[in-house]
Amino acid sequence: MVHPTTQARADGTHWAHKGESTFVAGMWLLYGVYRVLGRLPFLLCLYPVVLYYWATRRQARLASLDYLRQLHRRHGVPAHRPTWRDSLRHFLSFADTLLDKTLAVSGSYRFDRVRFEGLEPMLERVRSGEGGVFITAHMGCLELCQALAGQCEGLRVHVLVHTRHAERFNRMLARLNPRCGVQLLQVTEISPATALLLADKVAQGDFVAIAGDRVPVHLGAQSCVDVQFLGRTAALPVGPYVLASLLKCPLYLLACIREGRHHTVVFEPLAEQVRLPRGQRLQGAAVLAQRYAQQLERLLVRAPFEWFNFFAFWAQGAAAAGAGAASSSS
């Protein structure tokens, strides 16, 4: 649900400093090409652009190949040792997803191609007027959940994003699909005022969605925890777990993967109520973050080309460690 960016540097530059690739104007252009010409001409127009990007962005190619080879070493997926061709396939999968995203938010996607796992317990919660927190990842087409929100009466989702274009995205969503129950909220960090706003939303039965696979914009000594992800140590943010603890509500993994011609939207409970004991906040968050990482691995084994973090993902740990050291010495 959070719009993926194609950041790619292994020199320690934070992912957020690379800017958004999926601008609102580009989304309108993609939608217009599809409406006038159809899917095949759309892809024929888009693939050369993706090929050019893949050919000219060395760090993005390296990040893609690093991820695919790590997945292969850990789980034997793909079945062969990934090569540059697999990296290109990874990028082309992202191109396909761009169109699916636009169709989903416009309400034009064929919903007979969407399968759900864990949906009914979630709908029961919506019917009872209870809210919660969704922790998401930059994988698959989460915008299909936005379209679901438009079809499911009472389901309202507030997506926390790091983008200056949140208001423009909101206007685009409203024009494409006036029934869409999704609002994007531009948030750089969870301030007390933001927490109060979100608590009010959850109390009204709404859901808050926040990505759990990228470190915060402003790194601090206690902003991340280390987990094992695909056999390597990775830093993940504590923000989603702190937020769920503050809001005193359940925490769910919300993910979407493409499997053949279908998409599967997954709702997976991670905690009925998040409790982070005073003085042991990081330890409690680390347990939940590890559970989240394990669920991501399970889904990526099913859909290895659906992971859209085109930057040095495991280098986030070094950045977090450096921020912690700087904080301790100040």
C-alpha cells in the first residue's frame, strides 16, 4: 500500500533520500495509456523504460541480484543460482505491478483474480467496529487492499507514507475511485500529536498501515532492532510495534503477492495486543520484528520476484549501528 521506490545505493545513503519514482503524474500517464491502448501496448511502452533503468542503474541491479541469491542460498528459490537475467525479470515484475496498482486504485482490476488468506477474521473485526495496525512491506500490489476497502463497507485504512506527494495521491485516489476508503498520511516520524490522531482513528474502528521493512528517516539509538532475514542480520524499525503498543490494539501482517495470473492478499495476525514492557521495549519489539521477518520469508518463497526494495537492504543495519554510536557519543 505504500508506494515502492526504486532506490539503489550501497554507499550508505538512506533509502528516503533517493526520492519517489512513482510520481502522481506518472501514475496518471500509465492509467491513460492502459485506458486508450490496453495492457499489451502499455507493457510494450513500459518495458523499454524498465530495461533502460535496469541497464543504467548498477547499484539497483546489484541489490536485486544480492537479494535473489540470498533467497536462493536460504531456501533454494529460484531453483537455479540467480543471474543477471533473473535480476531483469525482477525489474519487469515491478513494471507489471505498476499497472496493477493503478487498476486497483481505480477499481478497474478484475477481482476474480484476487484470493484472500485470513480475510474472514479481519472482516469480523471490521463489522464489530474494532480497529488495528497493519504492518506491510514493499512487496506485491498492496493497492489491491485499497480497492478492497472501497468494496467492504466500514473498512477504512490510513496509510503512513514518507512522501511529500501524499495529498496529491489522495486527490488521485478520490478521482479514480470515490468509494476508496484509503487515505495516505505523510509522516516522517511518530510525534505525540500523530500518535493522538492515530489513536482516535483506531478508536473509531479504522486501521493504520505502516511499512516494517525500511529503517526510519531519522535514525536513533533505539529506532531499530536486528533480526535474521534470509540468513543474514537485517535492521528493522521498531516504529510499527511501538505504535501498536501506544494504540493498545492488535497487529497484523498485511501483504500481497502475485502467484501465476492471480494475486493473493494475506492477513496474518502477529499479536492480539502489543505490550512492550517499560525498560524492555527493544527486546519486545525484536520478538515481533523477527516474527514479521519470518512471515515475509515464507511469502517470498512463494513469490520470489515480488520484493521491491531495490537498494542495499542489509546495509541498513550498518546505518542504524552508526546512528546508535553517534547518539551514544553525543
